Amino acid sequence: MLAAGLNASKPIIAIGYNIGRLGTYMTLGISFGALAGLLPEQFLPVLKILSASLLLLTALYLLELSTIVNRIEIIGKPLWSLAQKPARRLLPVNKLSTSIALGFLWGLIPCGLVYTALAFSLSQTSATSAAVSMFSFGLGTFPSMLGASLLASRVRPWLINPWFKKTFALMLAVFAMVTLIPLTN
């Protein structure tokens, strides 16, 4: 959010960004879920392991123990390059519909955590489940992203605080383990 420069002084504009982002995540979830539906069922455990691995890599990245996530984010850069030109045309944002459109494009910014959620959506049993999974991910990030856009200058120091990063990394690692537990039964 801060890197995209989508800080907003009006709450309705910030909400619009996030609604657009949720739309992107659901669209990606449907696409990835449909793709997963084409794969044989034997791939489901592999996809869950991939998802958990990405969560752990993101946790290690936050702890500054690995930079592999940076290399993974390169995957989305061509798509983001295509989205940047129409995104620039939407600036400056002064109405809700524009902020939703810009938020939809913003959802394409390369992000390891989004890729982790997408890998998890691949492990769902249907396109609908994958869309719900991505919507839930987006909804879970909604408060922090909304706060970041409304309070960008005040939130930035807090987000780079080592304690915050370590806590968030621990949460990701726990979620990775929870993802793997059903595979051990």
C-alpha cells in the first residue's frame, strides 16, 4: 500500500482502493481455482506443500533470513508493467469509481504474500472455493491496508518496526504449519 503511494485523505477513496483490490484477488482466485480443477487430485497435497513453503519463505523474508520471495515476486512484474500505464491515467483519484478501478489494478502489484495466498487457492477443490479463499485473504488484509492508506505517514514507522515484522513472521510460520498438519494424517 505504501509502496504504491495509494494514501488517501478521504476514507471513501481508501475503501474504493481496497474494494478494487478484493475484486482482483477474487478474479485471480477463480482463475487459479479453475486451473487447479484441471489438475489430477494427486496434486492437491503438492499444492498445499507449495503454499506452506511460500508462507515459510515469506516469514523468513520478514525476518531478513531469506530473499527468495524477492525472486518469486519477479513472476508478476510483466503483468504489473502492463497495468501501470492504465493506472497512471486514473490519477489523480477524486471519486469512488476511479479508486475502485485503480484498486483493481493495484491488486496486480507483485507481492509474495499474495502469491502465497494464490498458491493456497490452487489447493482448493473448486474455482468457487479458491475465490472465497482469495476474498478471505483480501478481507483479512482490509483493515491494515485501509489503515495504511489513511494513515500512511504514521503507519510506515510502525510497519518497519522489527517487533512487528517478527510477530507477523511468526504468524505466517504458524499458518504454514496449520496448512501442513492435514497432510501428516
